[in-house]
Amino acid sequence: MSYAVKNLSQGSRELIAFRIGDQEFSVNIMSVREIRGWTPATPMPHAPSYVLGVINLRGAVLPIVDLSIRLGMKPAEPTPRHVIIVAQVKNKVIGLLVEAVSDILTVTDDIIQPTPEISSDLEKQYARGILAIDKRMICLVELSALFSEPESEAA
């Protein structure tokens, strides 16, 4: 299922929608490099709790982030049905573990509704809005805000 506008006019954007648990999220398709099947990660000592470890991606070391933990949800239990979204976040490439990619959406800015006032401070940092499409509620996630690091911003 894809909700497409015939041409990408100003103010429209393409998003990749994916599922974590019973919730749907989306990110800008321009930050996505590829989508690949789940590969077990090699754990890294002293890594943040949301970093599952690293995998070898065509000779490059790719950190794998459990996006459910990073979004404040319960940890994922990866199965062969899970996928890794390889994304560019600022100047880093990271793998985002999600349950499944559900859609490619083309939306205009007027479809994106503001994040509700009752949202937590963490949610307000990374959630750029909510898409109400059919009976689905899809949170638009800003990856650069979700993975902002004070030391990288100071550089």
C-alpha cells in the first residue's frame, strides 16, 4: 500500500513507514541507504543499552540500534522476520532494528499534524508530527534529533 501524490511538489516528502510492536513510525526516505534482513550483531562492551552491537556490512563496521529501546519501548527480541534499516544520521551510518517496513509514503506538509501537547519531553525531541492516514497513526521520527550527541554538535 502506498499513498502517493502524482508528483513531488514543494512541501511534499517521501517517508519509509515501519512497525515496532503495535505502533507505526516513519523516517525521511532520504536518510535510508538500504533495508536488509536481520543479522545477529556482535556485542560491544560499554555500549549504550540501545546498541545491540555491530555487524560487518560489506567490509564496514555498522552499529545496530534497537530502535524500540531508543524510543523508550520494551527491547526487541529479533527474529528472522525483523529488518535492519541502514540509515545516514548526520555523518554516521547506523543500522536500525525494526519489526518490519510497512510502506513508502508520499505526504505533503499539511497531512503532518503536530505532536500532542501531552507527549513526553523525549518524544517532543524526536517526534516531528503525526500522520493520520486511514485508521493508522504514524509518528514521524527525526533521526538526527533521536541520535543527537552534544560532542558532535559542538564540533
